[in-house]
Amino acid sequence: MDAAPDGRAGAHPVWEDGRGRLTAAPPSSTEAAIESGALGTAAAATLAGLVFGGGAVVHCRLDRRRIDGWGSEWDRVGPDWGHKTG
């Protein structure tokens, strides 16, 4: 907004940052609520993604360990599998 030509105090609000520089007006309460809701949702989604991603990595590593264990066990038992007794 433009200031009044006569420079009367309070003619138009002027917003300054901590260093005294002019800045945009702060958001309204509705804008702040929408922004905080969006950021909160994004943070929750990010955290959920990290948790599920970490769980998937652990699950894959445990599956790999189990498959390797089954493979080594089969290597011991497999050669005797088809032999008949008697």
C-alpha cells in the first residue's frame, strides 16, 4: 500500500521485520490455520513414509537371511533327498 502523502501516522499499516526493513503483512488467522494444517499433514506423511520405508528395509533383510538359511540347509539335505533305503 502507498502511504498517505501527508505522512500521517496510522494512515496505512506498515509491516517491518526484525531489522526494520519493510515486509509483507503477516498472514490472517485463516491463512495461518490452512498453512499449519498443510505443513502438519506433510510432516505426518513424511514420518509415516520413513517408518514404513524402514520397516520394508528390515523386512527385506530378514527375508534375505531366511532364504539364505534355507539354501544352506537344502545344500546339506538335498543330496540325500531322493535316495531309497533298503
